[in-house]
Amino acid sequence: MKAVEIFRLRKSFGRESSEALRQEAEDFINEKHYQGYRLITASFEVADNAGYIYAFITMKRPNTY
């Protein structure tokens, strides 16, 4: 069983997309936290050539050491 999971959220880059992705990532982290996950890192990247903004969220699974 994996102790760490990495999640990727993606939004099309446009007006207010960074704020929308930030809110989506915050809601996602809160939802996973209630399931017992613990946040390790959260980072955001813009893919210039693809037109997307990404959120990479690393979380520790519940009941793992």
C-alpha cells in the first residue's frame, strides 16, 4: 500500500482561472483531510505551451507511518 499520494488538478488558463484553481484545491484538500489524509505539499504551475494551470497536491494516506 502506498503511503503517499500525489493528486493533480487542472484548469484552462484564462481570466480568474488561478483563483478558481486555488479555491478548487482548497476544497479538495479539506475534503481529503476529513477522510484522514494529511497534507505534505501543494504547488501550482503554469504550462505555457498547453494553456493550463496545474495544482499538484501531495498527501499522506490515513493510517500509514
